[in-house]
Amino acid sequence: MAPGQYSADPKRHTLQPIVTGATVVGMKYAGGVLLAADTMASYGSQARYKDVCRLKKVGNYTLLGASGEISDFQYIGDLLDELDMTDFLQEDGCHMGPQEYASYIGRVMYNRRSKMNPLYNQLIVAGKKESGESHLAFIDHQGTAFQEEFIATGFGAYLAMPILRNEWKPDISLEDAKKLAIKCLQVCFYRDCNAYFKIHVATCDGETQEISEPIAMDHYWGHSAWLKKSLEGGTLGVNESW
Amino acid sequence: MAGTGAGYDLSVNTFSPDGRVYQVEYAQKAVENSGTSLAICCKDGVLFAVEKFMLSKMLVPGTIKRIFPIHRHAGMSIAGFLADSRQIVSRAREEANQYKSVYTDEIPPEVLAERLGNFTHLFTLYWSARPFGCTVLFGAVDPETKVPSLFQIDPAGLVYKFKGTAIGKGKQAAKTEIEKLMANPDITCEEALVHVAKIMHKVHDEKDKDFELEASWICPKSNYQFAAVPNDLLKTAEDKAKEMIEAEENED
């Protein structure tokens, strides 16, 4: 189209995500990093796919966890796999670690948002390269990137972060870190309608890099206050709350 | 205009009156001047080996590689012009990468070998192009079935499938040895390593410069991924091979 002319039907990029994942929590623990996310991929508010892994191993030292658009997460995963392949083909024994991957994703995300065509994700990149430092980074669809000791994405940024702030300690043990992550996702499951009770936990300690089989979290919905029917003239008054 | 081709050897797009394309044949000659390069399909994987001449005493060992990874479960060894072969290596990597991004699966070795054959063949069709002065041995192991396969692609663009083969200077002698070696269909890459080292040392022409044995494999030992044979393993295999050759010579 000639300069100065505009189409009546302009090209539009993604305006909202379609199939989405909810919270990912990540934290450092003594000797490594841990990520946890539930197995749900929602279609709007519909619980569409209930056995999806939103965590991914990248190379030998890095884990990637994503909330937001699942297809964009898969695309980013493919990009990183291609990068890992170039490392493999180089045959020099040098491999990218969490820091390099996080930086790369940050550039991709910022580049895409600058084209007004973002990848709709909040990502956590976690990892540890052999005896190096643990690395935990957050990157969002605008290219915002930072490193932290513990991070939660999506609704978890509101629901899980306060819990993490209260209970996370430097040099927390792997077992406690796992419990804490599960506690966070449990709270998310109770309050976030896009969350689910089945989760994956992934760890990386520089030597091994592992994503667990799906774990079912405990949950209880039988509290009497939750069972009262407020619309049928129950005892719960207008200004009352449980 | 003097010479064997009598004027018909200047371009790949002119046949000689007796139906030959000399430029392609000359390209194949270039391969025959190169150090021996061999590959064998063992029971559990593919093993590559190359006789790499040390052009100078100052050359750093382990450099100017002649065996390349193509993707995680495939590799390629070279005879002929190394620079030409890089063209094929990078094309193979592109094809493998592109196939994976479209189909998520790894490219079947047959498909990649055929594509590389077509690629090579293109350079025998136009007067503006020069055929590749190299032949490549392309080997892969299917990541699921663990079935190994091996192909040879020559400057004409022909694709052969082999159980084991050799190219370059010592190809005749090496091929006879490989035939003997492959009489045992159950041989593993690890077991074959010594024999391959022996073949390479046997085939090596004393008149030529000293050589470095370069070897790579795709086998259980390397977790079914393409990898250089570890230096210590290669060293012991070479030492043992030399002993065996010496013992044979003493017998005579």
C-alpha cells in the first residue's frame, strides 16, 4: 500500500491469548532451583486440557516454565531447542546455561513486543550449570526481565508471592522448597478458577535436571461455610462472611 | 585443448562424444587423492574413521576435523576437498533442522541422503557450477528403533546405501578389510574400533605424511548420540592395532 494510505481492515496481531496456563512458581533452594506448575491448559475459562506439562528441559542445565499462551510457550521451547542444537553441532563442549537462555528469551520477547506482536507468556527460566551459581529469572511478554530468589507468574504473582515472601529462606532444603511450592499451588488451586490440582515439579541441581511425574495435591471443599446455600435463604446474611 | 578430455572436459553441461561428463569424473579423482575415510554400520550403531594427514609438524592435533555432526543422531565423514564438503555438511544440517521444525520428528536418514544427493547433483547440471570435489559418508541411528544406516553420496549425486564402505586413497584395501570385518554381523562399534584402527594403519601409505586417526560414532557408548570417540579409547585401540599389525608382520 502506498505511503499515507491505510487499509480499512488493518492487520491485527494476537490481541489475547487463546489456550492458557496459570501459575508457575520457582525458587532457589540449597544447591539448586525448583519450578512447579499445574497441568492445566484452559480455553478461556473452560478447563480444556488437563494433562499438559508447562515445564520444559532446555539443554542440560536449564528449566523453562510458562504461564500464558501455551502455543507461544511451545514455540519458545522450539527456539531454545534449536539453540541447543547449534551448541551440539559446535562440538566444543560449551553449552548455554540458564543465564544465556534467559537473556535470549528476553531479547526475543522484547523484539516481538516492539513489533506489536508479543508472545503472550510470563516465563520463568531456572537452572544451574555444574558447580556454578543457581539462576532464576522472570521474563514477560513485554520483555521485562529480572532475577530473583523466588518468583511466581500469572495469578500466582498475587496469590503465591506473599506466601513465598513469608516462608522462603535462603538455603531452604529441597524437601521444604517442594512443600512450599505445593502450598503455593494449593492456594492458587483454591482461588484461581484456571488452576488445577495436578502439578509437575521440576528441579535442577547442576548435575541432574528432572521433571516429576504428575503429582495430585490434597484439596478439601467440604467446609460447612462453603456448603451453605446463600441464595435459598440460608443463615448467611448480606453483610456476613465466612 | 590438449588433454584427455579433448575439449569436452571444460564444462559439466557438455557430454563427450562417448557419453561422459569429464568434469564429474575429475571431481571423483579429487576424492581419490584424499586420505582414506571409512564408515561401518555395526549391530548397535555407526562408526566413522578418517586418516587425516598432518600437513605440518606445527599443526595442532585435533583440528581441521573431517567428521561432522549433522544432528543429534547423525554424522558425516569426508574424503576430498574439505572446503567443498562443508557446503554439504551445512546443507545437511539445514535440511535436518528444517524437517524437524516442520514435522517435529527427526529426518529419516534415507530422506536426508536423497536430498543431499539431489543437492550434489545440481552442481553437475550447469556450466556455471563446479561439482563438489568430495564424497561423503552419511550415517545415522534411528533414535527410536536404534537401527543404524549408512549412505555414500558422490560428486555425481549418486546415493548408495552401505553396510560398510571406504572412500579416498586406500579405499580398495580398506573395503576388502571391511568386508572381512563385517562377516560378523553381531559386531558392536566398541569391538570394531580396534579393527578399524588396524585397517587405517594398514592402509596408510608410508610414503605419505604422518596421519592422525580421527574417529566418531553413534552407539550405546555415546548414548546413541553423535560423538567423537573418547581420546583414551581411541589411543588404546590404536596402540593395540599397531601391536596386531606388528605381530602379523613378524609371522611372515
